[in-house]
Amino acid sequence: MDIVAEGIESRDSYIFLQNAGCTTGQGYWISKPLPLEGFLAFASRDQEWPALRLGLFHMAQLDHIQWRKTPMEEVFFHSFADGGQSPGEMPFSAVELDHASCRLGKWYYGQGRVYRGVPLFDKLEAPHRRLHEIGAELVEAANRGADGARITSLMRSLSEQSAQVIRILQELENNELSQLQQEHPELVAILLQKGVG
């Protein structure tokens, strides 16, 4: 779900929301309502806003965990619940198998591009791609009616690959926090005061 935060009235609110993963907002702190000419002038100023990406790393982890949950649940119920379904009976429509189209992939190839060239960020692509390959193998095995041992083995592989993706995202988050502490200790103080992080 994409959310637009309304009523951002202060820098603290802006930082708090950004750290919570909010990427779209409006409010008088950003700008009062403007006629078209005023908006064009506002947009052309290329104003720099406080940049705090911790929330985006956290949301990337949550999006990934939610993705992993979907094929695991669908395949489990398809393969094991009520004695299992017939091969090919379930389309697994909720499983996004394209690594670039899941929410983590959209972040990685979208907003996350600012980290291109950072070795740890670049290291995320291969395990994330492999994760989706395992997900596709799992769905295919379930649709073919593979035995429980094969399904369980693929689920275990999916979990292990997922742990690798999460580990990289957490390292990126920790690196961002360290850099933020060095460059903007006042922002970290605001976050700690608000009980975030």
C-alpha cells in the first residue's frame, strides 16, 4: 500500500515519517497550497530536503518478509492442507516471481539506485534474484504435485536465501545509521527522542 502523509507541519514530523518509510507527503512545512505558476517556481528551486533513508531500509526488509510469506503460505496450503490439491490446480496468483517487480525489487531498481556503486548494495542483487528463482521452482514443484520432501527442501532453501537478503539489508541499514550519526547527530537525537530506531 502506498501512503501519502498529510499535515506535515514541522521538520521533526517530516523526519519521523521519513524514518517510518513514508516517501510521499504534503503539509505547510513543505509548502502552502500554490497556484500553478507558484508550484512550477517551487519545483524548479531544486530544494534539498533532509535525507534520512533508515526508514526505507526498514521498509525494504518488511516488504521482503511479506513477499517471502506469500509463496510459503500458498504452497503450504496447496501442497499439505486437506491432503493437497491436484497438480496445476492453483495458479499462485499472489506470488510475484519477477525479482524486479516485487516491492523490494521496485525499491532496489528505483529509490535504492542512489546506492549503486556501494559494494554492499550491489551485493544484494544476486541473492535477491536467486531468491525469486527458488520461489519459481517452489511454485512449479507445487503445481506439478511434487512430494512433501521436495516442497520442504525448496521452502528451506527459500528461507535460507531470504536470510541472506535480510542480512545484507540490515548491514546497509546499520551502515546508514553510522554515517548518519557522524554527519547529522542532531537527526539521530530527534529519532531517539521520538523513540524510533
